[in-house]
Amino acid sequence: MPGRLETRFGIEAQGSTVRREIMAGVTTFLAMAYITVVNPAILSEAGMDFGAVFVATCLAAAIGTAIMGLYANYPVAQAPGMGQNAFFTYGIVLGMGYAWQTALGAVLISGIIFIVLSVLPVREWLINAIPRSLKLGISAGIGLFLGIIALTGSDIIVRDPATLVSLGDLAALPATLLLVGFVVIAALSARRVTGAVVIGMLLVTVLGWSTGAAEFQGVVSKPPSLTTFLSLDLAGAFDLSMVTVVLTLLLVDVFDTAGTLVGVANRAGMLDENGHLPRLRKALLADSSATAIGALLGTSSTTSYIESAAGVEAGGRTGLASVTTALLFLLCLFIAPLAQSIPSFATGAALLFVACIMARALEDLEWANVTEATPAVVTALAVPLTYSIADGIGLGFITYAAIKLVAGHGRECPAAVYVVATIFVLKFAFLG
């Protein structure tokens, strides 16, 4: 078996081991298992059945992640995206008044367009044309985004009407346990303990159960019925009024995927000497196929997950980590109570640590070159503060192109950057 795995995934060539890849896959799963509960909760507000969406979420994540691992050989997991599910429910259904079946049809159409663009060199051309400085900014921005998600999830950072955000109650158990888990993970990592992230997460999970800060809900249960399968309304989705909806889904998924792949690959040391991602077209096909499959199953857009960075930090370098995560999502169909027993402060501890690691990307910037460093910093700040990878990347592209032009360095800016910057200017002007 180890020989077959080596032939299939090239584990040793990536400086990894089977054990490390499996541990990385488990880490990624634990970091993103929350989506199996959060996604059904959000989509159920659009009128969809919670249990059916739970099954659709697990299956979409399992299938998409398996394709990414087996076809593209990337340690990147996929699942219905946060942000996309909010736009699905609060934007398309509750905001615009469309039925959830029509919204699913729009997701499928956008997924098919993603596949076509992935087969053509368009998406690959766009992603490879991202300047190295912006890639570093994107990687750091995603790290800071993970940090915001972690700190707000346990109310260490809370809303404040006067200052937008403020410090929460650190004496509250969830906040305390997140910080304990974070310190344990960082300390074990400094001591080079294998599986430090998983150990820290499991430690605070058990502490949460024992202190009442989290509830152990059991282990095994029967999966609900998948009543959302093939329930989409394609005819309604082809209505002219849905053009802006499909376009928005397209833009968000394209650049969420770009940001995630660049950030995770940069942290894993997988970019080539030109800063390009190997096997990029396969990764893009895996991502776009997952969106279409998810729509058929009954969930909002499926995309590559930034939480994959937790698995990369645990040592994941090949698709075996993704296959492990995919199998756990399948298993999650039957162990939903156990997955739901992992509290947010446990995953938050891991995400906060990963945020600190990914922010190190900024140290590689060419700081003396203002036209390169400034747009990268804008990107790094905009991703978490807009709470959108796509919008943060858009601001980064616009800033990069504008500064290069005004500074008289317009020829240094790739044509693709001008194209993408123009697209985002139009998006912000007309779509918000």
C-alpha cells in the first residue's frame, strides 16, 4: 500500500510521509467540520430542509475534495463556501425574492461557466498573471482573515457601534479555551511535535466538554434524506434578471479560488520559480466541477477552503491529505453528532495559529519598491476587513494597476492585471 500511495501521490518527492499526510487531512477536516452545521443553518433560512442540506454539504465536500486530491494532487479541501452561502440566502432568496430552487439553478449555471473557463486557458492565465507581490499579499490577507474568523468566533473580538470592533470578555470560557489551545499549538510546534495542531484542538475540545463550554452530542446517527437532490429550477435561473446573480457568483468563486490556491500553495512551498502553481488547470477543474456537483446535490457554491492551510501547516503536501479529508466528510454523514461536538474555540485555536504563520508571507515583499509593496499591504488588509477574499483581491488589483500607471511603471504591469482591475471597477460600480 505505501508503494502504491507513493506512485499515486509522489509523497516522498514532496518531502512528506503517509502518516503526515493522513494527519494533515484529519487536521483540515477538524478545522472545517463546522461547515457541516453552519451551511445547513444558513441555507435553512432560505426555506431548505436542514437535514437534506447537511447531507448535501457532506457529499459536496467529500466529492469535491476527493477530485482535488486524486485529480490535481493538491492538499486543498473543498466545501460550500462561507460568503457564497450567505449571498445565496440573504442576497438571492431573501433579498431578491427568488425561490431557493432558482438560486440553485443559478449556482449550476455559474458552475458550468467555471468549468468552461477552466478548460480554456482563461482562469489559468488570470491566476498565473497575478504579480508575486500580490500573491504574497493575498497569502497574508487570507491568514489575517483566518485570524478574524477565529477571534470573532469565540467573542474575543466583538462588534462595537463606536469603534466597529472591540475586545470581548477574555474571562469567558470559550475565549479562554481558544487562547489556551493557541498557546499549546504554538508551543508544541516550536518543539517540533508532530500533530501539534490536532493535539491542541483535541485538548481544548475535551476541556470544553468537561467544563460545560461545549456539549458532547454523541457519535453515530442515521443520515437524513437528501430531498434537495436535483431540485433546482434551471428555467427560472435562465431569466434575464438572473444575469447579475450568475455574474456575481462567477466573480466571487473565481477569485476566492485564486486566493485560496495561491495562499495555501505559497505556504506549502509549491509555487515554482516563476511563482506559478503546478497543475493549476487540474486544480481549477476540480474546483469548478465541485460547484456544479454541489448545485445538483442541493447546496450553494462549493469552493476551495482556506482552512486547508491548517492541514498544510500540519505537513500536508499531496492529494493524500485531501483524500483523507474527503473520507472523513463521508464518515461525517454517520458521525454527525461527533463532528458537531467539536466546538468553535477548538477550531479557532488552530485557525489563529495558522493566521500567524501565513502572515509571515509579508516578510518576502520587496519593501523598497513602493509600487509592489503598497498594493500587497492593501490586499492583506482588505481581505479580512471586507470579510471577502474576492473583494480584497479586487482592491489589490485596482491599487496595483493604478499605482503602476501613475508612477510611470505601467509597462511593468501585466495585461491581465489591467483586465482584472477593470472587471472589479465595474463590479464595485454596478454590482456592489
